[in-house]
Amino acid sequence: MLKVHEFFSVAIQLAYNSAKIINSVRLSSDIGQKWKGVDDPVTIADIQAQSYIIQQLHRHWPKLTIIGEESISYSQPINLPDTNLQLYDENIFNRTHLNHIIRTQYEIDDLCVWVDPLDGTLDFVKGDYENVTTLIGVSYKKQALMGIISQPFIKLQEPQNTYEFKPKIYFGHQPQQKVFYTYDSISNIPSELKKPQFDPLNVRLCTQRNRLTNKELQKIKSLGCQLYQVGGSGKKSLTVLEGQTDMFICLGVGMSKWDICAPEALFKTFGGDFLGLAGQHYEYNPNDKSFDNPYGNLSSIHSELLEKYLPKTYGML
């Protein structure tokens, strides 16, 4: 069995140490950049971080199914400490706000971990580091269950175009209906993120900045929302979780299951959903031949916004 508090204990350490890997590569003279396709780069940071995450998860749960974005593994030793299971106490994750006791352990055979070690690699290569995240999602019986999103960098106002390494890690377990965050991998009491509200007269919509045609952009603008464009699925999801925007839309089919499992789990934790443009629900089946998302995406932590805008996005893809 996998226990929720033990998994979060390990995953938060993995997210923080992956941020250290990403920052170390950022500061190096060679990020090892290669291209998998048009506007689809990979760097040594992607490969090192994913290898570290998978190695450590299998150290604790050898039979756990893990699917990562990168097909290459890193063969050299990674100079980071082993993770432990004892960061968090079970009592942090076993009750809702209404004090209802919830399930806190799951059968290993029914779980799959979906890893995007460096979401927003194109922005990383361009030097737009505020759009970089690490995503670790967990599905149970093909449904998103737990999510971890780590943002390693913040953008400074002065001097311009400079960044500070200051990881912030968001995580949650859908049945608990709570989203937590932490700034390190040693504090054993995480902070709770409060669900933001929205203004129905000024709905803010987040979409991609890269890989977006003018025709697609005009369709999105036709929804009549205030539009924000940023890179990376993780970063767009964080704008919603933090209340900077209210919805997240993607008209393309470029995202994959490792891009959306962690965000979906966190959105559902706040009572929202992560849907296709015609209202389809995504399944996380590790036996699928392809892990692409063929339905596009409209997602929010506010179910009433999805009810309002889904009829307008039907047929947009």
C-alpha cells in the first residue's frame, strides 16, 4: 500500500531537489539543449531531474508504475541525498475542513505516477524562468488523485529580467479538498492555500503563449474574457490556483498526460475540473499507446465558470 503522507514526504523532497538540479543546469555553461521536434526542446536538466525522481520513487515503492515525459535516462551519479518517508505526519492529510475522515492509503497496482520533470522547457531555453515548473501527478484507477507542482524561480522587478531561485511547492490530495504549499523540504507543517474567489463581471482566462496560431487566438478572444498568455501547463495552472486568473484554456493537442495529471488533481481538490473543450473527462491509463490529450482543455477551480463557458468552447478544436 502507498500511504498519502509518506508519498507527499518523498515527493516534496523530490520536487525541491529537482528545482536544485534545474537551477544548477541554468547556471552552468552548457544546458545540453537538444530538439525533439519543432518548439520542443529537451535539456540535461529534464533528463537529470526525471532520472532522480524515478530512482527515488522506485527506491521506496519498487512496483510503482511511473511514466515520465523523457525517454532518455541519466546514467551518471546524481549528487543529491536520498529521500525519506517521515517529513509529514499522517494526521495532516486524513481529514477535510468538515472534519470528515478520508482514505489515506492506496493499492500500488492501481496507481500511476505521471512526471514532467521540467514543464516549460521552451521557456527555460529562452530564459523565461518564471514559467518553469516540475509536475508530479498520481492517478488512481485512471483518475487524477494527487498533484505536486513546484515552481523553482520568481521573477524580480529590479533589476529587470532577473530571477531568484526560491522554490514554492504546491500539493494536494483530491478527497481532502485542501491544497498545501511549502518553500522547503524540511518543514514538517505545510501552509494551506486558500481557494481564491472570482469576479463574474471580469473573468480572466489564461492560455498558451507558445504554439498558438492567430486563428486559435481569435477563437479564444471570442469568449470575451480578459486574456493572459504564459508558457507551461504548470505555470498556467498556478495562475488559477493563486487567483491571478480564473480559467485555463488550450485549443491544441500538444499537451500530454504528464502535463495535466498534477494540475487536474489540484483543481479537483478545490472543487473544479480539468475537461476537454466539449466536456470530456481525461483518463490516465498507463497502458495507452499514446499519452496525448486529443480533446484540448478548459479547466478551472470554479465549477460555475465551466458550466458557463463549456457550451461556448464546444467545437472550437
